[in-house]
Amino acid sequence: ISLMDADTEVNPKYFQEVLKGFAAEGVVAVCGRPMSVPYNWLTAYRCLGYFWTHMIYRGAQSKMGVINVAPGCASSYRSEAFHQLDWNRDTLVEDMDVTIQIHRKNLGKIVYCPKAIVYTQDPRTLRDYTKQMDRWYTGTWQIARKHHITGTWKKIDLEFKLLMGEGLLFSLSILALPVIALWRPLRCIEIIGLDMALTFIVALCCGLIDKRADVIFAVPLYTLMRFIDCAVLLSSFLFTVILRRRADVWFSVKRY
């Protein structure tokens, strides 16, 4: 059973690659690789994010058996496992919810197939982008609470804690830079400069490998997006984990 979003377009060889993923013993779910449809500098930034996730994290997670989310726009399940999953609306990220359920219920392996490519539309305005990121981050904190991830020690829980702990520490560090600049402006400039240089290297690799020149040309705007991402992550943590506010409103970005 293959799931995808309404705006998903599949590569002609998508299903053949998915079937290759199921060839290994014990595999119950296969993740494809989403790629952003070009539109403007925001979709270029999202393309860079996909590249980083799927070229660095997802392959390693697949080999270690700790994939934390099978993306809703590119996931396939064996029917016997699919029918054992609880599909409900108590979180904003049902794809992550059912992924954690597969680990919790020991239904089998989740693997990543980088050649199972789909093309997805991403937000084209800053307003839509921040709302979508807020939904994703809020949903992630909801999953942590729902599955009691902070109090358990399975491999998937450790991976979840590592990723979100890293996100919190990084966000706090980035948002502290304006304060640091009041006392150590040169050090702050050095840190931002190093971040921009590393981002350019990754963007260059992404542009060449994925044939996306727009990802390279939009590099000067990525530092701004870094601050926005960090602010949204910390805000979602505050409202969902600290203040325990309920969020169940589904926000869908404008498609084009």
C-alpha cells in the first residue's frame, strides 16, 4: 500500500524501486526520497533541507534501524502491517505517528530507498513556510508526549532524543548570537561567517548533484531562514511541551 500527498508526482521508476526495498527480509515499510519542485528561493531552501536529511541522516538511520518518520508523501507499507497501525487524528503528523508505531509494535524493518523519488510542492511564501514548519515541529513534540519517548530507551527513542535535543541546543545557540554580538561582535561575525561557508559547500553539492542551480544562488538568504527555523522550533517546544497547549488544527499550504 503506497501513500502520497495530493500534490505528489512520482518518478517513472518509483514503484520498481519501492519493490526492491521490500525484497529484504523483514521489511514492512519503505521510504522514498521527496524532492522539492522548483518555484522560488523558499523552495530552493527546502530542497537544501531535503538534500541534507536524505543524503546524511536517512541512509544512516536506515542502516541502524532508527528511521523516525516515513514521509507521508513517499511511503509504502506491507498490507499486513498497514492494518495493524492505528490511524487517528490526535497529532498533527500522522506519518511520524505510524512510523513510531511500527517500532513500538515490532512489526518489522523500515528502510530507505534513495532512488524511489517523488516530487512535492513546498511553501512559496514565508507565511506558509513558517506555518508548515510550526505544524511539523508541534507534531513532533506531540509524538514525544504521546509515545512517552523521553522515558524509554529503545533505539528509536534514543535517536528521537538525539535529534530533538540537537535541535533545541542548536536553536538556543543561534538565537543567542544577537546577545553575544553585544559583547563579542567579531566572534559573532566569525560564527555566522563559518555557518555561511559550510552552508555554501552543502548548497554547492546539492546544486550539482540534484541539478538545482537555484539552491546555490539563494545561499545569501539561508542565514535568515536559519533564525526563522530556530525561532519556530523553540516556540513550538514552549507551547506544546512547557505550556502543554493542545493543537489539532490542520494547516494546508497553498498549492500552485
